[in-house]
Amino acid sequence: MSTYSYRLTFTGPVHFGASGIGMENSHVTLTSDALTSALINALCVLGKADETVEILRGDNPGFILSSLFLYQRGGDGAVQYALPRPLCKPPVDNETMQTLGKEIKKIQYLCPEDTHAWLGEARLSLDDISQIKTRSESLIKTAYEEELRPRVALDRQSSNSSFWRCGVIHFKKGAGLFGLVHIRDNAWKSVLESAFRMLGDLGLGGERTYGFGTFEFSGFETPPASWFKKERNQKRYMLLSSYYPNSKEKPHIRDIFAAWNFFENRGYIVSGRNTTTFKRKRLRMFSEGSVVHQPVRGMLVDVTPDDAQALGLFHRVYRSGLAFLFPWEDA
């Protein structure tokens, strides 16, 4: 299995729907299940959606996507990558935890090298944690800006107007989102590259009618060697994707997880280039940053509405709960 990284440079604003009042809230990053669904819709335009779903439903998925996270190019030209902070405690003694416990909880992002240290077993000193916190604070200081964009809707019959706002994210020059992908069969590499370029034209996220979410795709690159698994007997892994346990993993969830968080996955169904008014089934999924004691696989989950055919929907609808773990083996 080969692992690649890639960067998305957005050519305009984005809106990644978040819970809240109307459309005022927007996430800055994008979950792997939303990205996988968007990519399958792009592959539908290319005539490969059914084949893609089948290969993702198998015991050995052809590819697995991580969620999208922030990157920013520094003044020296070097690219800084920000991963979510693991939800477990770092390997520190009780005295360090008492001294910096509140500061540790404020950390949002880590560079991949610091994530290794956080998940490892080597004891971190007070100075180590202070340096990690300093590097974390400088990661994405000026990566993006948020805006509440005013909108007006008119009633078709009465012409009465209603005022509302839409949350918008603007990525600054040199910043955007990056992701990772495991590819088991290299025949899929060129297919996925074509799908990402197609998706760049179609747009990612909401409000695509207004030109939101379009991006330029960097192409697949080999991640730095420092991102790969270092410890011979790794005891903790962090999820870089949404995760839904398969039937074999469900009975052991309590033993598998060291730290976790959930989110409710819900929304409307998009089929190819067509957005519908049909809602898919709700799921509760483990979120990025959750930590497991051993590798997990996850599954593609069927979220097709029970009355799909009566609604005029003649294909199954899936959501990706396939696990992408950090760190991973250098294959």
C-alpha cells in the first residue's frame, strides 16, 4: 500500500456546513466521509462511481482518504502542516500535568513530528511541552479569515423578504487544506488524480451555486519520512478520519479506544451533480483526534433512506467510516 499527501489551494471562499442556526457556522476543515462522498460524485461524472463503491465496500478497500486539515506556507517557503491534537494525554509525569494541564488542553493543532512525540512512550519534560505549545501556536496563525456574508431570500408568491447570513471561510495566500490517501492498487492513483481535478472544478462543500469550494489540486506527493511510523511496537494511534466500526470491531470498542469523541453525521443526499431534498440516515461516528490502542479498519455504511424507491432514489447511499490512522507503516 502506498501513501501520498496532496494539497488543495482554494480559488475562492468555502462553506463546510456545521451545526448551529441556519448556515451561519462553517467548519474550517472537512471530514473524510464528506470528502469521500464528494469524490465519488466526481467519479460518477467520470462513469466510475459504482466500481468505486464496490472497491471501498470490500475487505481490502482500494484506497482510504484522511480528512482535510490546514496547511500554510511560511515566509521561508517551507510548508507547515497542522494535525488535530490527540485527545489522549501526552506522556508526561503528574507534576508536569498539574503545571501545564490547562495549557495542554488549549492546544488545537500539532505538526506531525510533535504528534509522534505525543502518541509515543518517551517521557516529555516540562520544556518539551512548552516548545510543542509554542510551535502549535505558530502553525496556522494567519491561515484563514472568517466572514458572515449577508443574504436575502424572497418568497415566490408574496415577494416578502427574509434576511439571513452564511458563514464563509477565506484561505489566505499560501494556505489551504491538505489530505492523505492510502492507495492499495496503484491503478487507482491516476483515477483519483482525475477525480480530484474534476472535483476542483465542481467545488467542495456548500454554496457551490455561487462558485464556492473550487480549488487547484497539487497532485500526489510522497509525505516526509518523519510522518511514518517510528516505534517498532506502536501502542497508540490517532484517527485522521471519521470512523465507524465494522461488525467485528463493535464488540471490542471499549477495549480498543484510549480517548475519543463523537459527532452526528447527517445531511442531504447528492447524487452525481444533482442535489436532492432527501435526507440520509443519521450516524454517530468517531471523530479525528480519537486515539486507539490498536489498528482499526472501519467500514462503508449504508445510509439509504428506508423509502428510497418511493422517493425516486434508485441507488444505495453510503458514508465512509474507513479508518485512516497516524502514524502508519512505511510500505
